[in-house]
Amino acid sequence: MQQCGTHWSQLLMRLGMASLLLQSLLPSKESSQHMLAVIRKFAPGTLERYLRIASQFMGFLDSMGIQFAQVSLAAVLDYLAAARASHKQDLEIHRISAASAIKALRWFHRHAQWNALSIHMHSPVISAYATQGTSKDRREALPIPWALVAAWERHVCNASTPICTTLVLGAALLAIHACLRFGDIQRVDFASLSLTSTALLGVCFATKTTSQGQPFAVTIAGLTGRDLSSCWPLHWLSALQRACTPFTGSEGDPDFLWVNTAMDSHALQQLAPASYCTAMLCLRWAATLPWEAKQTGLTPAEAQQLTLRSMKSTLLAAAAQRRLRKDMRLSAGHHRDSAALYSRNDTFDSLDAQHSIAVAMGEGWRPSRSMARGGQAPIPEPPFALPGTPPLQSLHSKDLLSGPWSAFTTRHEALHSRHQDTEPSCARPSTPEDTPLTAAGEDPIEQFSPDDPISDGSDVEAAMVRRAALRRTQSSSSEAEVSSVSSSIASAAIDQNDLPLFACTGPWSCWHCLAPPDASGTLRTACGLALGTASFTAEVVTCAMACFALALLLSMADASAVDSVEALQGLFDSMQVPAPLSNAVQTLGILSIPDFAFAYSSISELDVLCSAEHQQVWDDMEVSDPLHSPAMARLRRSLQRAKAITEASDAAAPPAPRALGRRRNA
């Protein structure tokens, strides 16, 4: 950004009195600071491109002998004609398209207040150069074949791989699994990388679509990880720590992940970010798999079809073929709706999408070859093999703290490792026969060590995270009692009274009542919410919303349980819908949960409550943007839950009174 500011100031000084901005700022004592304030809000990449084109145009005018205060339309048209012909001729000062030149010059004359140029930039002739003459099919970035992704992960985990190759392939794999652009991974601080037992987390401090920071996450195993030695994030982080440590003392922590280096080098010569062209050459070189004896990768001609944008489209294309839910694909691609803006963690769906695709490929599924568009030649999906066992879901805390990658772990893993050392029961699942009851009758999982800083009960969310980790540690793939409810449980082999009553969809999410297993034996919540890999179960939970859902579930045989104003108000209270908004719904004649479920056929129809007719409701709540407010987000979730409760109530058979009594006592 400092270089862009210097370049901007030099161009204004070069423009001289032709710039009204410079004329107004020169009398000020802090004129240089005022100049920089004009471009402070723009991204460095955008500034670099616009200022480069402006400098080229000013150089073109100098070569033509035209003064900056007397720019003519003919001179601008000559420059645009040369820019359009630059792809056919070796014109060193141009090498840009006419549309890009027009966009940059319009930005420059507007912010520099170059009036001599501004009177020509909106001419019909100028606008004609900015439009495409003929329509054509839109070109899209082809996804990278998953055979290459698997080969890259194995090569990163190979001890004989050059360290610079590991650095570049690791950055590419991170962008592929996390659906990031090349510009996104070049805006990641090292300090934001956090390694957990299940994923590698991080934050892009700026992206193409946001300047507020964008979180991302990749699973710990990727596509080929089955044990500690085959988890590519660990080996990549180890190489990153080893290669960048000699430079961090003098230059500080880098804020990019794709380094500028030769692919076959065994040492990093300098710590600098790679350019777009350099990264594209590295990606296409790696697509040919030159380190393998057999020609299993793409040919050089096929690799030319790949671009850096292909890294973002790879997982999204596979998710579409797997028919994953649209909201999960939106979350994986970092396109959140207004309701998701108020969530505290939006990477769970992305991790579920990555894990779902990895599991499907481990079971033998392979994506079809993607159709090329825009006249592009299609590239093949080479066959490849994966181990028959499912991908690794989590690592032991000791494993995270024992390797070079431990520099990217946090205090969270240290606390869990210490707790696992002091808990002998973590070695095997506990049973009612060998687990004594405490004096208070509490579950041993809820017992914390006295010397644990988070055991004072003041941090409920930290306690939930801890309980989730302990349940996952105590679980076993060979036992029927598992911590994650995403796995299927055979209903015929388990007594209904032994099933857990509640499930939480994540450490910071809400508790839900569990419905009886379906025919496939899969557990789901009573409201029909899908459960991911971060979910866990419990026998008892003190949560008003879970108790309300349980009361509805136990009384589904009685239609009056949901056909009442009290049930509807209880639903609104459990979803934390503000009272003025819930009262507005009831004034419309909606007096029960089925009424609410069938009054609106879709969630979008609730937007009528944001119209001018109900403006007084929003004025009372002091909400300026009702359509995107948290209150409307909670009301939309209430409608979704009302539909699920009504459907379950209509479909449920009335249970026998004796069986219902046993269910309550269980």
C-alpha cells in the first residue's frame, strides 16, 4: 500500500496544474497526507492496476507531444486503438485491453480531477470500445481433477519432496479444500492460522467480496489422510514453519501463504509473495505430476486449461455433483445469507462438505468430467485409488503438540492434552458397571479438574467445547455409543430407552430434542435439522428450547399440544423472537403452530412483515433495516421449525400411555 501511495503522489505531481485536486492541496502543510487519504479505501491490487495504466497513458501523451491540460478525444482514441491491438503486436507500454484502459482512466480522472480528460471519457465513441461486439459463451474456470489433488497430498507428505514444492502445493491444496481465490490466500496472516484436532482454521483479512475478514477451515485429513503421517496440513505447516522462521526475525510474520520460489528448490531464498503469473506457472507444472515415473497427470496442453480460479471451483463442482444442500455449498464458497451473518462460526458447513466428499470418494464415488464452456477444450478426470478406510476425523491432542506443527496450535489443545493425561477413563468407553456415580448423580464427563482454569463454570461455551472433545475421545468406531450423531445407529440393535434424548449441532449451537431413528437408523432432531460431524449427544440438558421441543415431541398424540396460542408463543420464546414481532404475527389471526406453518408457503413470504404496513412494529424495536435484521432471521427459523413440528405431529402415531411413561422415566 505504501508503494501505491508513492506512485499516486508521483502521478499527481507529474500531472501538475492539470489536476484540480493538486491545485487545491498544494497550499496545505499536510498535502501529502491529504493525497493519500483519497485512495486509502481502495485495495492495493486495484490501485496497482489503475495507476499502472494511468502512467502508461501519460507516457503515451508525452510521446505524442500532447500537454496534459490539452488532451483531445483523438489522442484518447489513438491510445485505445493501440491497447486493443496490443494482443497482436509487441507493444511494450500497453499489453492491456481497451475495456481495462477505459475503466482505469475513468477512475483516475475522477479522483485526480483531471478535467481535460473527463470531458472525453463518456463520449459514445469511448463507450463503444468498452463493449463487446459479439455475444459469446461465458468462459468458466475448469475444476482441477481430484486425481491431481490426491497426488499432491501424497507428495506433500513425502519426506523426500523439496521443501519449496511442499510450500507451493500446500498453498494450492488449502485454496482447493477451502474454496479460496488466489488473492484470498495472499491475504492471510500467519498469526491467524490455528491447528485443532479436527481442522486447520484461518482468517483472510481481506478478500474480493469483503474487507471485514473471512474465516476458512480445511479438514485435518483432506482426501487421503488416514493417519498422522498422511495428513497433508501437518506436513505443510511443518515446512512453512521451518522455511519461514529464518526470515521472521528481521521481516516479521508474513501475511501471505503462496511464496515466490523455484519449485525444485530445497531452501527458500527470500520471503516474498508469488505473483499471479508465477503461481499459474507453478499450478500448471504441478498438474503434469512431473515427479511420477508414469504419465498419470495431465499433458502440458491439458494443463494450459487450468487457471488459479480453478482452485476455488474444484470443491464446489464436486459438491454440486454430490447434490449437497445449497446452503452448505454457499457456506463452502463463502457466500452467506443475511441470517448467517449473525452466526458465531460459519465454517462447520464447509468442513461437512469437505468430509462428505472425502468419504464418498473413499467409498468409490468419482466425479464426472465437468463440461467445458466458452469454447474450452475439456480435460480428463484421471482414475485414482484411495484407501478403503474412511478419512481421519480427528487427532489426539498429544499428536498436535509433538510435531513441528505445534507452533500453530493454541492453549485449547494444551488444556485438552493435560486433561487427557489426568483422566484414566479416557482410555476406553465407560460403562454403567464400572463407572461409579458421584454424590450429585452427575455424569463423569461433566466433572472437571480443580486445577483447570475453565472449570469454574463461568464460561459455558468453553465447557461445551470441552464436553464435546471428551465425548469424542471416549468414543470408539467399534462401539454403538458414539459422540457424533452424524453416524448411523442400527435401531434394531439398540434399546429405544438407551438412545440419547438430546443433541447439539456444535459447541456454540443450540440443543435439540432427538426424534426416534428412521428406517435407516439415522438419528435426527425432532425439528428435522441436519446434524454434522461436530454434533454430540447428552441424556440431560438444561435448555428451555430443548425442553419445549421435548414437550411437543412427547405430546404429539394430542393435537391440542400444538394447536394452541401457548404452544405458538413457546415456539417464539424458544427462538428468541422479539415480543412486538410475535404479537404482530398473532394479530393476523395466527393462533397455533399449524396456523403459522401453513399461513406461509415459503420463508420468503415472511418479508411482507417488513412492509410499510408494519412499520410501527419496527419503529418500536428501533430497527432501521427490518429485512436483514436479527429479528427477521429468528422469525424465519421459527417458521422452518413450525413446519417441521407440524409435519412430525401429523405423521406421528399416538403411542401407548405405558410406553410414554417409560420414555419420561428413562
